[in-house]
Amino acid sequence: MLAVASYTLCVPETPKTTDNVHDYEPHIGASRQYMRDIILGVNDGLVSTFLLVSGVVGGGLTSTDVLLTGVAGAVAGAISMSIGEYIATKSQEEVFDAELSLERHHLRDHREEEIDQLRDMLAARGLEGEDLETVVQIIDSDDTTMLNMHAALEFGIVDDERRNPYAAAAASGLLFLAGAIPSVVPFAIWDDTRTALIAAAILAGIGLFAVGALKTIQTRKNPWLSGLENLALGMTGGVLAFFVGKAFDALITS
């Protein structure tokens, strides 16, 4: 009788990790350059409109008057934010275009000076010796690469990070309006200004905390601390505005 021996081939298992320490985390992406407009727009709408209605409630205005003031302030603020952001962004982009145009002339007429500048900028970022000279030669071998490198290192201009004036204006203006709504709507519902102001404070407070917390999705900070910081700043401003209104009312009625 033949005894047949059977063998089991044992393949070592790859250790399984229980954490995501090795996962690749992507960058923010295309919205990064508009984060300022997004946060500033909605936060300014929340804060400035709440301060406005707090101040005029403290000044003794009726609910209808506060509603009109809040709507006018929201519309004016949104238009002002849009125009201001459009002009500022367009001006910045025009400055970048002018700098790039001048840089093209420098690369054409003063190549050696530009090569020296490139060498200094790369050296300041840690390259040295033969590696530095090799990288400088590679970059200098192509005009487009040379221009892009100077744009990034000398002026901080990266094509993917450039901003569209229309997108910046729309983000600032529309989000300002969105941020203004919580402080205005209560005065369309309640005739009693104190009740409406409390409701506005609650709604605006929720909005302020949410903005502070949600921005940490991209800033990677503690959402609770960020939300509470934003809430505290906005509510402190609202209290100050209310008492300024009270003081003004007392002054003009005395």
C-alpha cells in the first residue's frame, strides 16, 4: 500500500492594519483659492446683519423698522461685497498678468540675471551643490518651465490657484445674503422686537457655530473650538451693538 502524504502550502498572510495611517489623503482642490470668499461672505452676512439688527433694536425701532433696516443692510452688504471682491480680485489678477509680462521680457533680455535669481531661490529652499546646478540647467533649458518656475517662486503665481473675479464676486455676494437671512426673518414673524432678537440670536448663533465648525473640514482644526470661537466673537459683537443702540436711544431721547 502506498501512503500518499499531503502537504498544505502555507502562504504568510499580509498583516492587516486597523488604522488608515497609510491612506492617501487628497488636497482640498479647486475650491481652495475661493475659501476666503466663501468664509468671509457667509460669516460677514451672519455677523454684520446680526449686529445691525441688534443695534437698531437697542435703539428702540419697531419690528417693521428693524425688518426694513435688516433687508436694506443685507442687500447693500451683498452688493458691496460682490463689487469689492470683483474689483479686488480683478486688480490682483491684472497685477499678476503685468508681472508675468515683465518677467517674459526679463527672460528674453536679462537671462543671466534671471538664472542667478532662480539659483538663489532654489538654494533658499534647500538645494545645493551639483543638485542645485543640475536643476537650474534643466529648468533653464525650457522657456515655459523657466517662466512658470519664476512665477511660482518669485511672485507666488500658480495657474491652478488663480481666481476668477466673477466667481469670487458671486461667492461673496450670494453667501453674504445667505448669512443675513437668519437675523432678518424673525422680524418678519414676530412683532415683539425682543422676541425676534432672541430668535435672531439663536439662528445666527447656530449659523456662526456651523461656519466655524464646517471650515475645519478643510483647515483640519478642532471643529468644536473653531465653532465656539466664531460663535463667541459674533455674539460679543451683537451684545456690544445692542448696548450702543441703547446708549444712542437714551442720548437722543434725554
